[in-house]
Amino acid sequence: MDALRISTDRDELDVGMVHRFLAEDAYWSRGIPRDVVERAIAGSLCFGGYLEGAGQVAFGRVVTDSATFGYLADVFVLPAHRGHGHGRTLVAAMLAHPQLRGLRRLMLATSDAHGLYAGFGFEAAGPGKLMEIVHPDPYRAAPAAA
């Protein structure tokens, strides 16, 4: 298996592939419009994972102030390329990036990859610490008023 090459060059990103995965396959962003993905990419430190002959097979981004805080988001490996350690390679590269070293807090949310992130030192946040506003299904049109 070829090694995953990681790049933060936005010009290299296959934005169409990233959008398709996020809109169609990711449980956290189903239906997300392409323009929203493009804005998220523009406002984040992005990481693409590439395999020789296959192109981009992984993606992740970090929303950060580059001084104290970072939030890992939209981290994925395409299903056909899972099980080869590419997720670990991607997350390791993200955490090692110079712009993210020394941050006081890194956060993320996951429903199914706790083991992956625990291997990098992430722990469940204690009860009563975190607060959020969640807008369910923000990418789907609201039903018309009757």
C-alpha cells in the first residue's frame, strides 16, 4: 500500500469530491450545499490526503485562531481506502502542523471514531463544561407553512 501524502495546499484539493462525501455520505453534514463547503474550506486550515494513482482519498480541516484554540472538523477517509491507517496518518499530520502546535485547546465531535482520537490524547469532555447551539438539518429547506 502506498503511503498517504498529506498537503495543506488548497489548490490541490478536490473540492468536488469533498463536497460529494460531505453532502451524501457524512452523517454530520448530509445535504450541505457546495458553496457552504467552499466557505468552510476558505476559512480553515485544510489537509488533503493523496495516494499515487488514486488522487485525493482523505480530508480534514481545522478551524483555529492559530494561537490558543483549534476545532477539528470534516475529517474523513473515503470508504474504499479505510483500514490502511490513513486516518491515523491524516490526524497525526494535522496535529503536528506548526500552526497548531502549542494550542491550549483542541476540540472535535465524533459519533464513531473515539478510538482513533483517543490514540492522540483526546478525551471526552466533562459534563457541564461544554455548551452548544445545534440547528438540526440546516441544509434542508424548512417545510412550507400551511
